[in-house]
Amino acid sequence: MSLFNTRRQFLANTSCGFGMLALNSMLADVARSAESSTSQSAFRSPNFPLAVKPTHHAPKAKRVIFLFMQGGPSQVDSFDYKPLLDKEDGKQFAFDDARVVANTGKKGTNQRIMKALWKFKQHGQTGRWISDLFPETARHADDLCVVRSLHTEGVAHGPSTLFLHCGSTNTIRPSMGSWITYGLGTENQNLPGFVSIAPSPGNGGPRNYGNAFLPAVFQGTAVGKAGFGADKALIRNLANGEYSREEQLRQLDLLRELNAEQLRAHPGDAELDAIINSYELAWRMQTNVPDVLDLSKESPDTLAMYGIDQPETEAYGKQCLMARRLCEQGVRYIQVTHGDASANPRWDQHSNMPKHAEHAKSVDKPIAGLLADLKQRGLLEDTIVWWGGEFGRTPYAQANGTGRDHNPGGFSMWLTGGGIKSGIAYGETDEFGHAAIVDKVHMHDLHATILWLLGIDHEKLTYRYAGRDFRLTDVHGHVVKGIMA
């Protein structure tokens, strides 16, 4: 028997968690074969932490792409048409300003109405109202479900961004992508189940794709960071140019032996088991990730569809194209952030609302390209595409100026794809677009609904920690059946 087979036998006989990862097939099909993309016997093993798991009910979607517009786009300038703003532009009205109420408890503050800065038009057969801010996305009006009655927690970016991602404004909780990967496992053992493309370092930073108290194997993998070109959207230290593949494999074999000894000495150590699994995943990623993130194999027509041939749209276009390629390879949850390297969110126009046009132009064509590409490849049928920010913006001018303040009480997001009803507007804000009033959808409700479409009952997706069962939606949340096809 060869030394390599002896090591296999050694690991199989240790009876420690890692030794039960069906290593025979993993080593044969993954470590030694660059051509093998999946090893079903390995990653469906019940002891493999990212094994495919049964759903609570029949799913309508398999994965999610979240297009995060960091900072809060203005709903009354984009997807929530309010003619009254034009009529009452410049007049003073009393509003319950979220920040004033939070800081002083004072309600009914007079504010100057500011009309939408972009014209609204009806689009598609459904006649959906969308402003000139997003002309390319508007071409897909009949595919979109615009939820106009969102409301959330927190009046500042930090708390609201954490709430959007983790369902909590302050306590350390797992992010949504981590919960989904924990609940469903991965479709491809050679890639992370959860990827965050160009995440922002501010307003929660890594906590927005972190695993918190879930095992570390469920944390998100960051690809690049916000504010840097997509050519830098890479996973650091993925390649090893110093040693040959065979030399690296011998190192990995030795490392497996040492790890198995450690696990035998510390049985049930979840953190150690997660670290060892991360080594295995890193090895498999060396072969698979560079190819997935390599956009040079895409046709010129595809690159143009995403706006990669234009300087204004190149960066976000590449990020969206990466998302499609990761989606094709079975990554469960992909977040594509449009944000900054600093803690200042891009869509945060407190004193310069026209800046929204610059941001919209950089994402509009890439997003439209992503929707068209997913649709033509048949991927939109079982992929949820979700667009939005952590909150919206006020229908009045902040401090009587030229910008809009934060508005967590009523704002818009849109979804399309797997199991989402297309071509509809769900819910309403008041006549000014300030507060959700009809068919209100709390962020907990949206989380519960997306989980449901993935086949997960949000009340049953729990993890016991510190003596209680936690879930993404805490003790809240209702599935919004009205947006389901």
C-alpha cells in the first residue's frame, strides 16, 4: 500500500469529524483532478458541514444575488412616483422626521417639500412608473416586483446596514448569507457558499458578511473591496507561485495528518473543525476560483451588455458579471456592493441630490445587463435578484438645502426572479412618499419571504447559542405572500 493510501486509511480510522468528510472521493476527485468541478459523494456527506441540506418545503429559488446600493437611494426619485411633490414643491409641511424624533422625541417638524429631480414615465406592458434615473433597468419593468412599502430599524447608516444584513441594529448576529448557507449548504464544494463582492469597510464592515456565532465555515468570502477597480476584485493569497502543485499536495497531506491528530485530541471542537475545512476549501479554490473570476473568456457582446466597454460602468459591470459567473457555479448567496472604500456611503446625498445621477449611471446598465444575461441563460427562473439600500430618503429637503435625509419609515426595493411575482408594485407610502401605509413590509418580513422562496421556514431556521435559539428574523417576521408568483 502506498504512503498516500496509508494516510487515507489513517484519517478514515481516526473517528474524528474531519476524517469523516468522505476524503477518499475528495482526494481522488478534487485534490488530484483540476477538471473535476464537484464531488457529490463528498459534499453530500452528512458530516461535511456544507453538504446540501433538505429544505422545509419545495423551494422556488436556489440562490440570491443582492445588489446593495450602500447609503440609501431616494425612492421618490426612482421607483415611487408621487405627483404631489411636484405640485407642492417648495412649500412647508409638518413631518415626523426620523432623526429628530429619535434624538429629541419631537414630532411634526416643518420641512420644505422637494420635488423629484428626475421625470417619471410608465414602462412596459404593466405601465410601471420608473424615473429617468434608471432608463436601462426600466426596460425590465415587466420583470420587476417593486416593493414600495419597506420600513426598517435605525436612522443612521451603521445600525440600518447591520439590520439589513443581520436582522439586528447592534448585537452581533450572523449575516443573511451565512444563515442561508447554514440552512441550505452549498451546490459546489469547490467554491464558497457565500461571496461578498467589493464589500464596504464601513457601517458594520465584515460583520455584514460575518458568521457571528455560527460555525466559521458559514462566513462570507470577500472578493475585493469597495472603492477599488474590479480588476482588484480578487481573493488574496489564492495562488502559490513558490511551490509546484505536487509539492503543495504533499504539504496538504502532511497538514491533514496533523489536523487529524489535533481533532482526535480535541473532539467536538467546532472552531478547529471549521479551520480545517477552510484549508480544504482553500485548496479546492486554487483550482476553481481563478477560472470563475476570469472575465477574459466572455464575448465582446457580453462585456458590452454589462457596460464593461465604458469607463463609467466598467467597475460595477465587472462585479455584476462576476456575480453571474458565481451564480452559474452554484454559489448560494452573492452580494454586489456599490459603495466606497471610506465609511461614507455613495448614495448618501444629504446636500447634493444631483449626485444620484452619477451613481445611477454607474450601476444602471450593468444591472440591466445582469438581468438580461440571467434571463437568456435560464438562470433567472431559480435566482432571486434583489436591489436596494439600507433605507430610503425623505421627500423634503434636509435643512432647507439641496439634499435629502435618511428615511427608514418608507422606501422602495425591487426583486425579480425565482418565485417573485413580476410586473407589480406592492404596497404604498403616503401621498408624499414618506411613510409606508399600505401593505407595509418590515425588513424582517422581507428576510422571511426570501428564505421562504429558498425553501426555508424562517421560524425553523435556528441555531442554539448562549442558552437560546436564534434566527435571522429574531421573534418577528411574516412571509409576504403578495409578492410571490
